[in-house]
Amino acid sequence: MVLSFEDARHVVERYAAEVQPGGLEFVALGESVGRVLAKAVTADRDYPPFRRAMRDGYAVQAADVATVPATLEVIGEIKAGADPKDIPSKVKPGQAVGIMTGAPTPDGADAVVMVEYSWLEGKRVTITRAVSSGDNIAPVGSEAHKRDVLLEPGILLDYSALAVAASVGQENVWVYRRPVVGILSTGDEIVELSAQPGPNQIRNSNSYSLAAQVQDAGGEARLLGIARDDASHLRELIAEGLETDLLLLTGGVSMGKYDLVEPVLAEFDAEMFFTGAMIQPGRPVVFGRVQNKFFFGLPGNPVSTMVTFELFARPMLGALAGLKPRPLAFLHARLKTEIRTKTGLKRFLPGVLSGEFETSEVELARWHGSGDVASTARANCYIVIPPDRERIAAGEWVAVLAK
Ligand code: AMP
Ligand code: MG
């Protein structure tokens, strides 16, 4: 089963929607960034808890300054954090109270005039711009009511989520356990970093790029080493990999005589959901399941491994980590230099995004095919080329996947 890119992605998304994340952990808020929230964060009181002034200026009755200039009597001043006993009990017609951003608005006042539109002389202030009732005051509970859910389970705890948790006093938060992802490289030509490669051998880079991607996607990588192109060795390591939450294999899924991943997985009674996608790099990508464990067979070419992880393995790993599903989102940028390709496959080619502020431009990174890791390391995105396009002219808008 070789599917279009979109169909293959949808298959992964469908299965991802069914998986359950693992157990929970209670972690210090300061250590929770990048984790997935497992229990809702709720408001412990109304927000704001008092009628909060949003500007430095004067708390007034708006009706008093409907026509300006208007001169009012200043009866006091309220600082942020002011003690309730230091707050004037009531602002009456013709009166104003000096007020600072973040301070409680006194009774009687229904608007705050910005200090920029005032003129103070002794105990009298002249207001030079009219305000309407409610201006520059955040009413009690306007942001949230006590017990409202502010953060839903399944969100990624980023800096703004941490601000919310901190503001309601959560020193600790419940997060999902990180899924353990087994990473198995395959191939007789692949050697570990500690070994000196022979003349026809290459070092294992895929286990390291995948481990980094796994970590970035909220998982914990478990390196299972390198399986030789030998069915019994591969069988042994796959069995070990199926003990983890998700198994990623790299290499051994093409059409070569020693590409043994699919036949060995078949011995485990694997269900195969697809055995290829119409993409480049990464066409031979495999997705399936052994009992309740999902696995991906990612093509061994290093750039294929990276791209197919991003396109297919990441959403499954996200689901195992407890993340609510998110659609794959593309940026758009103007193509800087013409691209010519062959039709038939959707391409995700390493690109360099440049330009400043709102004018993004993109061009292909100079690369020499799916094995060229150095040029991929210089790239900062993948340019998406639809399967029906032979030529894309400079200046056209193209879809871009951030790296
Ligand atoms: P395969 O998918 O096994 O046919 O491998 C495709 C290409 O990727 C071959 O040139 C392999 O040598 C290379 N390759 C496979 N696995 C790795 C790995 N773990 N690290 C670096 N390159 C690899
Ligand atoms: Mg191989």
C-alpha cells in the first residue's frame, strides 16, 4: 500500500487519535516547560480580583469629563498593591483620585483618564480628553471567573501557559509521563561512533538525529543499537523495541535483497497500514502495529529519516505524550530561485528561509540527495513542492515546513 502524502498522514492521525498517554507526574512549575499538561489548571479566584486600573492617571466619573477641559478636585492617590484602608471610600462628582496601573479603582469612579491627558496644579487636575464609562478599567472577573478552566489537559506547557499556572498559584502541575521511544538502526555497513569505520562502512547518524527529534517532540529516546542485515539479529532487537511505547526503525525498508525490516515484522504478525508514501525524500516509509504497539520503518537515507519522522512519527509520538492533535501547519514564502523537479512525488526539500520582518524568501539549500546531512544541517526549513509541478518560477509563493 503506497499512499499519497495526505492519505498517509491521515492514516497516522486516525490511529493517533485512538492512543492513550501513559501515567502522570507532578512536577515543579519551573521544570514543566515543554511537558504536556495532564490536569486542567483552573482559576482560584476571579481575575482580575478587583477593578484594576489599566493606565496611570486619574480615576473619575466619566460624566464629569464628557466635555473638556474639565477641572476636578484631587482627593487622594492609589498605588498598585495599596492597603484597603488607604483607598478613598468614594469618588463623588467633581472629584478625581490619582491612580497607578494595577491599582484598584475606588468606588464611585467608573473610568480612568490617562495621565497624558491631564494637567495637575496643586490639588486640582484639568482633564483634556473625554472618557466613557468603563474606559481603562478591567472589571472584576473580566478575564476569568473562579473555577474557570484556564488551561486544558493536552496542551504543551509553553511560556505563556506557565504564566497562567503561576498566576493562579500552581507551584506544581500534573503532566503526562514522557513516552519511551525505541530507536533501532539497521544495516551491515553502519557502525557505532566509538568504532573506526572500515573503508566501506559509515557511522550511525540516524540514531542520533532521531533521538534528538524524539526529545524535541516530548519523548524519551532509548537507543537499541544497530541490527545487522540478518533476520535473527533483527528479530531479537525488534522484540526488545516492542517493549517501548513506540518503535522507530531506520533503514532496511527499500526494495533491496537485504531490506529485511518488513519480512521480519511480518513474523511478528504486524498489521501494515502503509508501506510507502508518494513523497521524496522518504518514499519507502512504513507504518504499522504489532498488537497494540505502533512502529514506523523509516528509510535509512539520513534526510529521509529526518523528514519522515517530522511528517509521520511526530504526530503519533505527540499523541502518546498526551498532546491534543494539531494539524500540520505550513508557512508560505516567496521562492527566490526557480525550482525544476520531476512530477509524481510530493517533495520536501531542504531550504533556506531568509528575508526580514514580513518578507520571507526561500530557496533550495544546495544538496546532493537524501544522504546529504551537512546541507540539511545548513537548511532551516523544507520547501514543499506539489507532485504535479515540474517548474516553480522565482517569485511564486511556496509552502514551507519549518525545521
Ligand atoms: P537503507 O534504507 O537501509 O537502504 O539505507 C539507505 C541509505 O542510508 C544507505 O546508504 C545507508 O548506508 C544509509 N543509512 C542507513 N542507516 C543509516 C544510519 N543509521 N546512519 C546513517 N546512514 C544510514
Ligand atoms: Mg540498509
